[in-house]
Amino acid sequence: MNREKLEKMLNLTFHNIEVIKQAFTHSSYVNEHRDGHTSDNERLEFLGDAVLELGVSQYLYRKYPEMPEGEMTKLRAAIVCEPSLEVFARNLNFGEHIFLGKGEEMTGGRNRPALLADVFEAFLGALYLDQGFNIALDFLEKHVFPKIDTGAFSHGMDYKSKLQEVVQQDKNQTIVYQIVDEKGPSHNKEFIAELLINNSVLGSGVGRTKKEAEQRAAKNALDKISY
């Protein structure tokens, strides 16, 4: 992790650099450096998830006073899901700062969507511990909230419903989702889903939950379909 480069890019000055380093430390690195002083970012990820949910919820509540609770819930889910967090992390070049084990590095872990999403949440948790909620909120206002205002998440990420609407135009079409594979340890699984229309695979997707994998498979199918 390049502290100076990260601080300059984010326009921040870190107080507790160790907690910031921890945010960028993957479990594979800790497994190869068992000195008793290195911790991975999983607990910070847990904290950052809560900070993100609260920050986004507060923003939506204040920004859209007429928006119903159900719509706010859908919009928030689209903002905090793995594909969105991956994009935020890539935009900030977080991948280049991650401490990885040699095996994870060799298999392309630095660009793995789930890993990047986790690092984004972990950093947010670390920033909260280092400088408090208001600074974490400032960070979100610079790097997340503007994308909400431009309508980047207005579709709500509900690709399954959109696909169902399209397919219903032909009553002879039937949609089936199936989980074809699971990868990773129990605490960090990735699911691979396939979408079949009339027994033919039309889309596939990967997600940290079965539902997320199915949503990405539906998006993949929508990108291919032209009715």
C-alpha cells in the first residue's frame, strides 16, 4: 500500500495507518505472514458494510423525501451490492494497494470482483474508525452519492423482473435459474448461476449470494436478447 499516493488521491491524511493497512490486507497475505501482528480486513469489512448502509440510507431519506420505503430499499440494494462496490473500488484504483498472498496474486485476485468489493467496505470501516462517521460520509459524498444523482442505479438492479416482463411477451417461453457451481470458503463463497429459456442457456452470472448470481445471469441474458 502506497500511503502517500492513497492520501493524495483521496485528499485525506490518515491518523492510524495500521488500521488503513489492515483494510487492504487480504486473508491470503495473513496466511503467509503468520507473525502475530498482521490481521486481515474481514472484521473491517463487516463494520464498513454497516457504515455504508447507514450513509446511503441517510442520503436517500434526505434526498428523496417523496420516495416510498420499498423503492428506497431497492435503490439502496442496488448501490451496496457487489457489482457496484467493485466499480467504486476500481474507480479509486484500490486494487493496486491490496496486500495479497502469492497464490491469490498469481490467480488474478487483485482484479477479482468480490475481493475488490470487500476492500471497499473494509476501507470505509477503517476510515470510520480513523476519523469518524462525518469523514466517512464526506468520502461517500465524493465517490458514491454523485452516481446516485446521475441515475446510475435508477433501474434498481432488478434484472430478473425486467427479464420476466420481456419473456412474458411470448407465453411459450419459460425461465429457469440454476446454481451450477460454488467456489471459495464458507465465509466468502461465490455462486455461479445459469439462466435457461426453454432449456437453452441464455445467460450466466457470478455473485456472493445465489440471488445476486441469478440477477447477474438475468442481466447477461437481457444484454443478449433483442425482441
